[in-house]
Amino acid sequence: MVIKRVDEKGELIVETKTGDIQVDYHTAPASLEVAVQNTKGDTTVNLANLTTTKKTDEEVNGTIGAGENSMHIKSYSGSIGIK
């Protein structure tokens, strides 16, 4: 699943049992809460100014700015890429 030209406003929730997830932001987020979980697969989160609170092979959590908007991504089997 590829989601392109995403706007950071509001809440973005994406979950898949099997398959890759790619999220491409239109412009760099300025105020975003990030929560990414991946049970099996590669995870790459490449967002400017992300302050991570947790970063493991299976989970990436953090905030950009005040975290007024949110992104929750979850995959049970597949790669996740966020930029």
C-alpha cells in the first residue's frame, strides 16, 4: 500500500496484516505524533525533526513539534517506510 502526498492534518491510521506500507508526506510535518509498529519486516522512518521516545526493530514512537496531529501505522508482516 502506497500513500503519497500525505498532509499532516488530523489523524492518519493505516493497518495491514500482510503487505508493505509506504507513506510519503507532501511537505515535512511540523507537528506530528508518530507511532509505528511492525511485527515482522523492515521499518524505516525518515522524518525531519523527529524526536524518538522509542526506537526498536519492531516499534518507532516519537514526536515532531507539539504533536498536534497523529500518524499510527501497524503491520504484522511487511516493510514500512515513512518519509
